[in-house]
Amino acid sequence: MSEPDEDNQLLNENFKSVGKDSMLFEQSTGSMLKTICHYIYSDIQKKQRSFKIGVFTIFLVVTFIMLLKSLVDVAPIAFLKVGQD
């Protein structure tokens, strides 16, 4: 079995040092959600361009999927009209 690389060793050591009495495990759900939202907000403020690219990418993907779904929903009606002529 191969030895883990330096990054994985560091992560394993840090994870072992986080005990059950850590502040991470003592937070309430609301407090943890507030902390997560704070980190997301600060990251958006620092990297606005990346955030805009991400939002635009999601917009494009959702638009394309909805277009495909609309075409599939309309397809039986189109074939029905072609068959009647």
C-alpha cells in the first residue's frame, strides 16, 4: 500500500486534532448557517468576476435544458399536425 502524499498527511493530522469538543461541533444550526453565508458573501465580494461567470453559466445551462424540454413537450403536437395533412 502506498504512502499518502504530504497534503493528505497534513489533512489527516489536522482532522485528528479536531476533537468532538471543537467549536465546529458546538454551533447551532442557525449559527452554522450564518457562518456559511458570511463566508459565501465575503468570497463573492473578493471574486466578483468568478461569481458572475458562475451565475451566467447556470443561466445558460438552465435555459438550454428548458428549451430542450419545451421541444420534447411540443413534439407530439407537431407530429399530430403533420400526420393529418
